[in-house]
Amino acid sequence: MPRKKDQPQDPATPAWQIAAQAAESKKALDLVVLDLREVSGFTDHFVICSGASNRQIQAIADEVEMQLKRRGRYPLGVEGYEHAEWVLADYGEFIMHIFSPAARSFYDLERLWRHAPRSDGAAGIAPGHSSAPPDVRSSASGG
């Protein structure tokens, strides 16, 4: 049974997953979650999606911020909201990237971070799951 919009989520739901679900609720395109815990020291996850227009990109950013504020979570910083080509919201343990299709293609974060386990959609990466090779660090440095 689908969750009603005003019903509280499980308090154990990770913030990055709440952000992904908020983005999906605003019809974000091509949502991807990258698990960076084994390949990065600055954040645990990237939540990446696209919007079809500047207004949709801003609506996705607004919804993510609103859903996380309801849980007492605030971004450390937000960049790019005014121009809405690439909105980046840094929440510490995850970073939300909302792109225009052209900016997403140009920056191609999925290719840049290709060694990170990846999940399509808000379901995200299950604990202990990895789609990357067993030793992602050695394969990342080895080519």
C-alpha cells in the first residue's frame, strides 16, 4: 500500500533516501544513487537526477529541502539554485545533484565516479551490497 504524502517515514530511513524519494515525487528524471563510501572520503552518497526545465529543477530542490527540514536536516550549502542548470545541495553525508539534461551530459558524474556502486531510483544501495568490483580502490587506481 503506497504511503500517503503526510504520513511520517520510518525514522531509520537514511537522509539520502528521503532526498531521492522527494526528487521522485517531483518527477525527477533518471535518478541514480552512487555509494561513495569505499571510493571517497568527503561524502557517503551522491543522489543524482535531472529536471526537464529550470522550474522543475528548482521544484525538485525545494521538495528535497522541505522533506529533510521536516526531519531537522538542513544543507551545509546550496549552489546553483538561481540558474538551475546544476543545483548542488551538500548535506554532509550525501550530496544532491540536480541537473539540466545538458549539464548532466557535460559533467557526467556517473562516468567520473563509475567505480562506485550504483542504484537506479530511490530504493538506493542495500547495506552490504556492492555492484563494484570487490576492491574498488585498486581498480580505480589501476584503470
